[in-house]
Amino acid sequence: MAQVEVKDNGGKKKKGQQKKMNIHVDFTPMVDMNMLLITFFMLCTTMTESRTMDLVMPSKDAVTEEQQSKLKASEAITILIGDNDKVFYYLGEPDYKDFNSLVETSLNPEDENSIRNLLLDRNEEVIGLVDEANKAYEEGQANVKAMHLSKADTEAKLAELMTVRDDAVSEAKKTKGAPMVVIKAKTTTENHDYVNGPGATYSSLVDVLDEMIVCSVGKYAVVDITDGDLFLIGNYLSKGELAASSDFGK
Amino acid sequence: MAKVKVKRKSTLIDMTAMSDVTVLLLTFFMLTSTFVQQEPVQTITPASVSEFEIPSQDVLKVLIEPNGKVFLGLDNFNDRAAALDEMLKVHSDVTLTEEQKNTFRLSEWFGVPVNQMPEFLSMRFEDQAGELKNYGVPCDSIDNQFKEWVDFATRCGSQRMKEDPAYDELENSQKRLKIIIKADKKTPYDVVKKVMDTLQELRQNRFSLITTLSEG
């Protein structure tokens, strides 16, 4: 291949003919160098794609009674992330006497009692609308591509479709009766009356926030955990013994 | 006696094909790679389905390592310098020489308590990146230097953007520094909460969390 074939004319040499060299380029050093560079690139690059997740926290400014938006108990879902990333939820107002008002749930979407199933069920209406918007967007996208317009025109049309979809999605999330999810993660507690443990980790918080995105929940907030919530967890874990021995909530 | 002639075979292996393959691989890696960014500590970010790209400029990065140390990264050279000046005004007991200030401006990441800064910045610059992981910005309620840094950085950032001639054309979201939190997935929630609470106190209620893209 990297060799220039030299015709052999039977060993006879004409007079005055130049001596033809066998031109053979040795590629071994080239390969060596390339391998070195590949190794360098392989070690110095990241293959995992980093993305960001936007999070809007509630304002800490004091608000007056009038400014507060009232939340219907039937719309509220409170998710508690407890020790060792155990996840619980309760609907509406908590019942401090009944330990069964708190339900243990899981972050694994395949489980029967997972948060995913709960939210898909509760948020059905919104998810339907979001799906519709996405479908319309995909159809529109296919139509635009079928039209074979110039590149700039196609891009403009696609951007237009994208805005329409985003508007539809944000409109869908404002649907009346859509659940409002309150996420509370537990911090480390020692010598606490109700429950003690290492608290939640960052990854379970992100997992829960992820479920909000997957299930198109429009309204959710990360809030500090209260004593009442700790009591609920403690009561659940001790199967109601805590409520019997403590006078919390009575 | 008949001589058995052993045919001499050439031991040369043609490396051209091999070279072709390596060049191809090299091209692939060169084109697809994004370099691992130098950060004071390595973190493994949690997975998420969120698909927003990381903003490339005007960002304030908060890096939280599993043991709870917090580091800050500012991508803009001028913001770093301005924030340092503000910080030194508050901590008037600490004085830095011009040379030390210049060293500070050179590295994107910082996270040394102010009172240890003179000592840290007089180290050899090459050693500083490696040593930084032993420090961390104090963010206790008694000595919340983290809060001061974020406050000054965001203020200096928006001040700089106001001076930009194209300021009026910018969208609202581009008129301020974007705050990104990058935390290891094993970080206890306590630390993350402390950071988020501080940001809320500064009315920085909107921020992003860095995640790894996952199929979900």
C-alpha cells in the first residue's frame, strides 16, 4: 500500500537507467504518535452530558395573609423525604392521630406504590393536555419537514411551533384542580423527640424533582420540614406508638 | 547435499491501515470531546431527565462536595476582581498585596476563608489548584462568608452588565448572574439546604442544579 511498486524487468539493466529505489514509508512511528494522542483525548474528555434543572424557590420575604394564595386541601400533596431516602406522602391535611394517613412510597417508577403512579393518577388531566401539545408539535414538525422549505424558513416555522407548544404546556399546567406538590426533605437529627437519623441526600431530592418534570406537575415547591412532619414520620415508623405516648396534635 | 533454501520473509508489517484507523479515532475524539473542567473536587452529579443546557457565560457556580465543603466559581475575570475588592472592604483586617490579588484573579475557582487568604495566595500558583480542596468557604450562620461572596459576586455581575452597551436589548434572565449548584449526589441535604437558604435570604430564588442526562 504505502509502497511504490517498481517494475522488475528481469534483472537486465539498460545502460543509463537510474537505479529505482523501493519506496516504502514506515508508518509505525505515525501510529505510535496517534495512539498517544488518542489516549490523551480519551483520558481528558467527559462523555457524560451535563444538563441543568431549573429550580425556583419560594421567596423568604414575609407575606401578609391577603397575599397568600390559598391552597385547597384536596389539591395538596406533601412528599416527605426521610432518613435513608425513604419517601412518604400524605394528601391534604395530615392526621396526626392516625399513622396510616402517611403512606410510604418509592422513587422506583416500576413499583406499585411509586410517586410516579400517584402523580400520573392525580395529574391525569394536565398530562393529557401536555401530551396533546407534544403530539401537535411533532405533527407540525413532520409537516414542516415535508414542505422542503429553505433552511431559514424551516427554522422559523419550527421555532413558531415550539412557542405554541410551550404556551400550551404552561397553560395546561395552570389547569384548575391540578395538584400542588410540596416537597420536604429531612435534615440530620440527633436526640430529637420524634425521629432521629442521617436525613435525606441530595440525590433523592433531585429524584423527587425529576418526578415533577416527568409527571408535568406545574406547581411544586421545596419547603423546610416542620416538627409536625417529623412527628408523622416517627408515628408511622413506630406504627402509632408515638401518637399514643405523645400529646402532639391533640 | 541439496541445500534447503529458507525463503526470507520480510518482517515489515504494513502500518498504513493501522494508521488510517488511528487517525479516524483521533478525529472522532477531537471533534466530540469536551474537556474535563478543572474543579477543586470531583463530584458525581445525580441523574435527571431535564434537558436544559448549562449556560456558558455569566455564571456563578457553587460546588458542594459530599463532606459539605463549598467552593465558588466565577467565570468572569472582572467580576472576580471586583468581588474580591468588596470582600476585602468588609474584612478590613485582611490585606493582600497586589501580587496576591493578581494570583486570585487568575483562577476561576476560589474557596479559601478570607483570613487564610494571604497565606494561600503566596503559595506557588501551580500548587494552589491542588491545595484548594482542603479549604472551603465557611457558610455557618456565625461566619457566613459564602453569603457575602454570593452577594458581592451577583452585585458586581449585574453592575458590569449594566455598563454593557447592549444592556437594554438583553432579556431579563440575561441581566444577572446565573447561579448554578453542582453537588455530589451523596451530599447530605443539610448542606444543600444551608446553601439554598442562604441564596433565598439574598433573594436569589431562581437557580439551576447540574445533573447528568439520563433516560427516564
